[in-house]
Amino acid sequence: MINGIPGLPIFFGYIGENEDAYAKLYEAQYEMFVNGDYVGDHTLYAEKEEATDIADFLEAQGFSHIEIDVEGDHILINCQTEKDAERVEEAVKVFLHNR
């Protein structure tokens, strides 16, 4: 009993949500560009998805001479020729539609 008030000490602590669980929400959407042309937005829905998953998809489609960079919320895909860029752009549209 303290000052006539019975009871145990009460500790007020914040038991919050795991901030890492929500961190991906702020990084989950990327704008995709092929040779500087905007193609669409790519949203990462699963925790295991990565922004660079597009590289695996394009490699499976037979594209091997491309360069992919992730800068902030942009995925930049660079191709050597304009013809390759057109083909990659179509493949990226399929990738985005299927996700």
C-alpha cells in the first residue's frame, strides 16, 4: 500500500506492431521504365517478392542483353537497341498484367 492506495505498480509500455512488417508498404510500388519510357506500375504483394524479379522473368523470356537498375521507386530497364526495347516493353506489360 502506497499512500493509502493498494495495488501493484502499473507499468505503461507500448507494445506496438513490428515496424518491419509495415516497412514494405511504403516501398511496395515501383514505376517501370524501358529505355526511359514509362510502362506501368509494379506492386509487390508478397513479402518474398523483390523489385528485381522482373530480371528473372525477362531472362526466362530470352532477353539477355538488358540492364536493370532500381533507383528509389523506379525500375529502369535499358536495352541496347530500339527493337529490343519494343520487345522488352511488351514483355514487361505481360509481366505487369499477370501480377
